[in-house]
Amino acid sequence: MNAVELTQALVRVESVNDPEHGRSEAAAAELVARQMRAFGWEPQVDEVAPGRPNAIAVLEGDRPGPTLLFEGHTDVVTEGPRELWSVDPFGGEIRDGRLYGRGAADMKAGVAAMLFAAHDVASGSFPGRIVVAALCDEEGMMLGAKHFCRSELARTVDAAIVCEPEGWEVCTAQKGALRLRLDARGKMAHGAMPEHGLNTAPALAAFLQACAALERRLHAEHGAHPTLGPAYLTPTVVQAGSPLQINVIPETSWVAVDVRTIPAVDHGALLDALETEVARIAAQTRVELGLTVLEERPSTETPEDAPVVRAVSAAHESALGEPPVLGGVPGATDGTILWRELGIDIAVYGPGGKWIAHQVDEYVEVSEIERYAEIYADAARRFLEGAA
């Protein structure tokens, strides 16, 4: 099996976190582990949550040196309505030089490329150590990365190449994230007699207006990061009452906000500002409000002259004849957890378009898969030898 064939095989595994329908990363992790064993490696398959394992291999060099982590994830987001796809979302079909399917770019091509790159390096003499980690739950709460970071092995890692699709950019920065939920409790009443109830809807509306105003303030204070753009506070879910009835004022409702930050934005100060607004709105509306932080991930920024960035950039230039664009990740990757918990330098670089993730008819160019494997191998040698 080569890197393209492994990518196809991985795409054909429906590794959506969907336990209700019997879907998880387990089969994808086992496929990765099987390929590791075929290389002669001894993978560790460590269950993080039921049906959700990490698959990790450690490759020892023949002389002292640093430790480099190749990191990817085995889970994918939902395919959505299958009738919107022009191909089977889990068929791994190759058409006109493109390999289609959910996770083709995000990020089963990257997982396959990093495996074959590490095998290439480990087939010869090299210093230090390579850790190859295919982790679960990147698309959710990043449980796999958090679990890995608690291990003794993780604390030996000096730098990481996160193999997410970035369209040939070497990304040195990533946006941070805050996932927030505001819960509101009022009093149920008939919609025709609102004076007998306490409506939570105006309180939610006021909070969303406050979020929009705070976003404008962040733009004015911090502007746009050179590669990440501005910070955003984006409402994503609004839920009022259960069951939903137009003629009933619900007792409870809630709203979720997806906050994306840049390095200049202090999460503590941002949360303090939001809590102040929540207290103001609660006092004005008499609605009971509670703001919960569901998840927090830092924004990251690795220096452009960090050894891992120089190694990836030099390998890219050697393969393609020109230096790469140094960019930023518009979302968050497992690299945010690696950076926060381990304090290591991160370079995010992998096959697939930067904007193709999570879309219908997701694809990766077939030619990119083996080309990235070659570049990863070159980058690993440069980093481990200190020759970047």
C-alpha cells in the first residue's frame, strides 16, 4: 500500500464521532496501526474514550538528537446530506487527478503522508527520535491531543509538524478559540399574555448585540493579524424552549457563541468584558443569566526562525523551487493544545486546499499526497540533523 492507497482506505472509513449510529475513529485508528505494523513499528493504540483511540508510534534514531512529532487526526466532521454530494462521501473516488471524500483533505491525506514520510526517514540513519501520532477528536474537544499531552512521551517532544491542509502555506500562527454558552431562565407564559411571564428572548438579543459591539471594539483596538485576520465573536446556535411553540413564552433558552481570537487578544480580559455585559443585561431584564466557557484554546504564534519552521520551509523550497508563503490557520488545530500544554514550536503544513475542509465534495489533489510525504521526510531530516 502506498500513501495514495492508504488515503483512499482511510477516507472509506466513516470516522465521524456518531456513536448513535455506530460511527467513531476506532476503525481508522486500527487502519493506521495496521500500516505502522506493516512498516515494522510497534504502535501504541490507546483508547481515550469509548471507541476513540489514539494510534502512536515512536521511531528511535541511531544517535542522539531532538524529538520531532508528526501529528494528525483520524476523525472527520459529518458528511451532511449525502444528496448534496456529487460523489460518495466515503467512496475515496479518484476523478481527474483528485481524490474525493469526507476527510480527504481534512486530514486523511496528511495522516497518510506523514506515515510514509516517517517510514522513509526511519529506513536509514537519523539522529534523535520521531513520534508519529494519529489522534482522535480533533473536530470536537481535542480529547486525543489533551490525552497525549498528559503522557511522559509528549514531554520529550521538541517540535511538531501538524499535517493539516493549508494549501502549500507553512502556517506559523493559529487563531485561539472560546466556545461560550449563555443560559437564560425566565417565566413561561402564554404568548398573548406576556405580562404574566418573563421573556428570555430580549435578554438573548441584548447579549448578541453586546457581542457584536465587543467584536467591533476588538477590531478597533487590535486590527487584523498579518496572517490570521481579525478576531470574531460569532453566534452559532440559538435555542428557546422545548418543545418549540410560537404561542408560548419559554421558561429557558440559550445561545452559543464561537469566539476566534488573535494573539493580541487576552482571553481573561475578553471574558471579564462579557461577564460585565451579562450582569448588566440580567439587571435590566430581570432574566437569570449564566455564561459558561465550554472550551478554551489559545492562539499560537511560532517564530518564523524556529528550527521546525526553517526545516519545513527549506524542504518546501527544495521541492518546489520557491520559498513558501508563511501563513496562519484560520481555525484551531490540535497544535493549539500541543503549544499550550507542551510549549513547543508548531509548523502547520499539509496536503489539501486551505478552505476545502468541511465542504461538500471535499477533495485533495492526488499528486500532493506523495509530494508532501517527500517534503515531510526532507523536513524531518533537516530538523533532526539541525541543518535547516
